[in-house]
Amino acid sequence: MASVRVVLSGGPAELLQSDRMREVASLGDKVKIPYASGYEHFVHAGTEREIDGDRLPVFEWCDRTRVAE
């Protein structure tokens, strides 16, 4: 199954630029990345951004959840 390269926007300012480039199976997927003591969630915003000559779908930050203890 082919994956789609996407860029993450929003969320913690401390996220490295390299962490903002992701591969997803589908634009309908939610991206969940571990950060600090929780997870940052991103969803497809319906927009694109040009990065290094490629048009990449943008996933906007939508939520933060804590790690269950």
C-alpha cells in the first residue's frame, strides 16, 4: 500500500521541523505523535503547502491527549 508524505502544522512550537514531515496511509487518517507526557493529534486540513518543490497535504494540530497511567 502506498503512503502519502504530509506536513504537520501547529501544535507545540518546540516540535522539530524534521518531526513535522510524516508518512500516512490515507489523508483520512489522524496523525498521533508522542510528545512530552502525551500525544499531539493532527488531521488533514484540506490544504497543501509547497516544500522543496513538492505540494504536500497539510495536517493541522487538533488535540492533545495525556498518556494513560
